[in-house]
Amino acid sequence: MGNGYTVAVVGAGMVGDRLVAELRRRDFPIRELRVLARSARTAVLAGETFEVGVAEPEAFDGVDFAFFAGTEGEKGAAVQLAREAISRGAVVIDNGSDFRLDPDVPLVVPEVNVGAAEGHDGLIANANCSTIQMVVTLAPLAREFGIEKVVVSTYQAVSGSGRGGVDALENGREDVYPKPIHGNAIPLIGSIGEDGRTTEETKMVRETRKIMDLPDLEIHATAVRIPVHTGHSESVYVELDREATLEEVGDVLSSAPGVTFSGDAEDFPTPLEHAGDSGVHVGRLRVSGKVVEYWCVSDNLLKGAATNAVQIAESLVGVRV
């Protein structure tokens, strides 16, 4: 593969756009880049014009890596086509939720469990956006101090709902959310299960346990949609296994891969300033004995989706993660 890989991006929505941008920005070794969707058309992604092909089995002939954009692309595409792509020799990295909890499919956040990708059988799942940024911050705490309990409240951008969510905020579209999003906060992302949790909250619980290999970790999540275009924020409460000082926790977060930590209480990250940034930003750190509290922010379309997916592929070809 000295001349690079043949890469397919399935889905020409917001995440598909960011996937193309991240593949280019990070100089992933590409010989050919195909964009596939439900119908053939001309589309501009990340400033490039593509003749979009139809996502059908034959379109994956010769493809080395197939990135499925998940709910931001053609819904259900990975369920219908992932195995077809794999049978033709591709490694599929799926941004959707269909395979994340399948025990035979690795669920990978490279800063946390990059080794899990090596055990793939052609398919690797990309985690939920709100889960990704949380586990990037939790993993270094778990390694250094051990963790017993997590309570998280999310403040999630409308771009997590795709272009429809952005249209709801910018143009007042009324069929995306159960209540108006403009000037509001909606504590309902997904549908409500029998236990009272929404699907988004359940994803955060189950995916975190799988990624961190802590099946019994106590996690409580409340997921809220807010009128922000891009960038999810989270308020995180953690109970450690042992006591720690503010300095100790700050040192761990400062050296954690993928994390930018601000030790200045008044220099806190916000989604507005970090939209377009592929990292996870932490501030407002408070530590009292075994209790750690902090605020974290990340671009949900980048580290929460496209960047993480490209990092997974990078780990498989031996380039930067």
C-alpha cells in the first residue's frame, strides 16, 4: 500500500463532511477517496466537489477502509452494507449505534483502548459523541486513582441531530425536537426506555463500561439538548477509589492524551471557542478527598465522530493516533 489506501466515506451529511476534512487534515494515506450515499449526485464536502456514488455492494470493490457516517449519513447503511464491504476486503469503521454493544465488535476510543481495535473481524464501532469526550477524561483518572462512580450531565449541540437539528435552531424547524430548541434546554435526547433513561443516556452508561472494561462501574447520566450549533459540554462528577489532591488530579489531566487542561478556574472552555478543534478540553476542576468534579467540552462532529474514526484507522496502519 505504498501509494495509499482506497477509502470510502458513506454518507454526505455533516459527519461525512467532517470525515473528508479530517482525512485530509491529518494526511491519512489515500490513493482514492470515494463518497457514497443513497443516490448519485454531485456534492461538496470539506470544500471538495465529489461525484457521489450509490452505496451498494459493488461500490466497495477495492476499498481498504469504509467509514460509515452513521445517523449523520444514510440511516441503516452500515446494517445493510457493512458485511458486503468487509467481504470485499474493507475494514469498516461505523459511526452509528447499531454495532457498538455487540460483544464481537470492538468499540474504540484510541486514547483509552486502542489495543481493542486489533481484535476486529472487519468491523470497528465508533462510540457515541458524548461518550467519547467523557471516557477520554475518565480513563486517566481510572488508571491513576481508580473510579467507583460517575454522574454526568450533558449540554449537547444541535449538530448532533444532523442538519435537521441545525435547521431547527437557525430556521425554527419544528419537527426535530419535542419542544422548541431556540432559547430552551430539552432534557430528552432519543426515546425514553422502561427505566426512565433516554437512549442517549443509556448509550453513555453501556458504552463507557465497555470501552473502559469496567462492566460494574456505577454511572448516572442526564442528557440535555441546548441551542448551541456545535460542541458538546459535560459536567462530570467522579468518585475515586482513593483520595487525591487538586494538584495530583490536575497533573494527571494535564498529561492525558487528547486532553487540554486549564488549571485556571476562570479560564474555562466553552463550545463556541472550541468548535473546529479536535481535542477534549477540561476546566473548572474541583477536588475534595475522593470526589473530582470538572467541566469538559469537545466538538461533537470531530473528536465526537470524525476525528475518532480517523484515529482508529490510523492505529491500524501504524501512523499517528
